[in-house]
Amino acid sequence: MSGTYSFFQGVERNFDKASVYTRFEKGILEQIKACNSVYRMKFPVRIGDQVEVIEAYRVQHSHHKLPCKGGIRYSMDVNQDEVMALAALMTYKCAIVNVPFGGAKGGIKIDPKRYTPFELEKITRRYASELVKKNFIGAGIDVPAPDYGTGAREMSWIADTFASLNPGDINALGCVTGKPVSQGGVTGRTEATGLGIFYGVREVVNVAEDMDKIGLSTGIAGKRVVIQGLGNVGYHAAKFFSEAGAILVGLAEFEGGIFSEKGLNLEDVVAHRKTTGSILGFPGATDIRNSLDTLELDCDILIPAALEAVITAENAPRIKAKIIGEGANGPLTPDADIILNAKGTIVVPDMYLNAGGVTVSYFEWLKNLSHVRFGRLDKRFSENQNASILQSFETMIGKKMDEAERKQIMHGPDEIDLVYSGLEDTMIGSYHEIRESLLTSGADDLRTAAFVVSINKVGVAYEQLGIFP
Ligand code: GLU
């Protein structure tokens, strides 16, 4: 809960704000907003010498396109409202980046740190078989993925459970994404959300006209960045920002934050946390005892990449960042949004900015359904073509390229090249769709503009589905 409304009601509020800039009738808007199916389950798992009753959810927010898609989180904060809100965001997210799926989300109410890998495997496999029982999983039905507290390991347990309960299903591996590459995963999925955040913010920062308005120069190099959360999303975002020359002035985790005007070396911070168990006490940095205070540091770009509702009406007035990139889902409450929009802060919304994960999940699903690795058919062909073009060119100019240049020009695409370029193109294209909507729809902030884009796409799909007479 944040203020007087829940997370799901917050998403609905943002939706309502945007829907006035669309042409759809009330009934269609109500249908887009509604969660189509909510499955709450309770199942027993023997942990040590006791039976624990586990509470879990899978919510399919929209069936306007199938399969439904969205991660599964393991956290003690999981509840029906949260899963519904996250499932709804998945619908809008997929629409924004033109991934042809409906939105879904799952959650198991556990603290994964309290269980051994063996116990987690039992819980995960039981959850997967509950989904199978109710036809809530499958390559054409609903395709889970990692989220907060889960990763490739959990996804491979789900894939294996599904495959063993569906013998002969040739598309069984397409029932879940974010799998290890050895189990049908795609290269680049692990870092996809963080990389998408980087590509998205880089595009925002590349528009000179918009940067002039907030007094920033274009380009990522030299920008002062603060990142909250060093999980898979935050860590990879931090990595790509620092590789592009940004200065990581602040980093935050559960136990606190650290600050250094000169910049923090990400790998050294991660190593320090691994050996000491805490981000605090990093040599040369100032400790910030209350982790949330890190969000208020003076910086150009702030990336909250942990959980929802960390920026509220209470702390929003003290946020100094000129750009906030929502790495997490729902890190700003609608009240915080109002305050930051009034200050002129550019808020790059979650449903666009963290869509890199689901975009690459889509690539993984395509790979599973096509049963072939990207690049397998065309890599050698491209290299041969490039070699012959290069040869003609060298003959023409009467000069040979040096070995490094030759290699670079001749290189045919590997899976990772195609995944990265597909992701980059998606993030660039979708940002300009949202920006265009901001300029033309009447919406006056990026989140509302993004909702307008999504509502338009999902609304048209519902109209074309036909409504039962
Ligand atoms: N859990 C991620 C998200 O919130 C990824 C979902 C997916 O890949 O399906 O977007």
C-alpha cells in the first residue's frame, strides 16, 4: 500500500489518467484494465520435519494476445494486489515494446534465503505442477520468467517439471523463459533488463532538445548516476552505465548506501560486499546508514532498481536527480509522480524502461519454438559475403586492411550480437513512439504518454477480437 491506495489501484490511476487521451468506449477501457484470471493457491511442502503451507499466485491480466507473459517473484511481500499490479504492468509493457503477449505475473510468498536449494526446488516444482493442473502454463498459454528472488535455476526446474508432465510436447521448453543457455535459454537474457535500461536512458539523454530543458548535455559519458539495488537488474544497469563512461556516484542495497563524488568501481564494490557481507565501509566512500537516503543524493540520473513504492510523496520533494529511470516495477507512487513532474524531472517509466527482460524473453521463446539457435543459418554466409566485399574493396583501393579491421568487418552475427541488436532497436524505437505520443496525444509526462501508446494497442486488439453478443 502507498498512501490511501494499493499498488494495483495506483496502476489503475495511471491508466485512468491516460485513457482520456484515447478514443475507446468505457467498456473496452474497463476490459483492458481488468485482471482476467487470478489463481491463488495454497499447497503443502515438507520442510525438514514439518509441513509448510505455501501461499502462491499466478495472475493473467490480459488475454488479448497469447501466451500471457511475466515473471515469478519469491518474496515475503507477495500478495494478491501486488501480483495483480505487476501483471497489469506486464500487459502495458509488452504492448509498448511490441512483444505479442498478454500480461501475467506470479509470486510465491516465501523468503528464499530461509530455504536450502533442495527445499526451493521442491517448492518451485510443486508450484509448477499446480500451474500445469489448472492449465496456467505452456508455450501457447502462459510463459513465466525470472523476477525478484528468482533466476535461471528456478526456470530450469519449472521447464523440467512441465516437460515431464507433458511428454511429447515438442514446444515444452517454450513454457518458461530465462532458462540457462544449456537448457534452451538464449544468450544475453541474464543482462537483458539492465542493458535495456541503459539503452533506454541513453536514448532519452541523446535528444538535445529535451536535455536543454533540464540543463543537461547529451550523452551518457560523464553523467553522475545513482543506482538502488545491486541484484540482477541494478548490477547490470550499473555495469553498462559505467562501461559507457558514466560516474557511479552512489549505490544502495538493503543494508545502506555508499557515496563517492569521484565515482565507485562497481566490481570492487561487489567484491567488498561479498567478503564483508555489506556494501557499507567501502574504502574511499561515505556510508549512508539509511539506504533510502541514497535516493536523495545529488546526481543526474537515478535508477531505482529494487522494489515498488520507494519514492513517495514523503521523499519526492528531496529527490535531486534530473532523470529518474524506473528499473524496478512501480518504484514511484502516483503522488510522487505528481511532485516530480511539477519539478520538471524526467521520469522514464518502468513499463518501457525495464522491458528489456521481456523483450529478450520473447527472443528466447521464438528460439524455443523454432528449435534453432539465432545465427546458426546465416553466420557463415554473412562472413563469406563480407569477405568477398572486402576483397573487391581492397583490390579497388590497392591496399590491405590490417588484421583487426578485417576481423571486425568480416564478423558474421552470433546469437549474442543478434539479441543485443534486437534489444537495442526495440528500446530506441519504443522510446520514440512514447515521445511522439507525448508531443501529440495531450499527455504531459512520459508515463501517461506510454500508457496512451499501450492502451491504443491493446484497445485495438480487443475491438478486433469481437465482443460476445
Ligand atoms: N520479470 C520481468 C519483468 O518484470 C521479465 C518478465 C519476462 O521476461 O517475461 O518484466
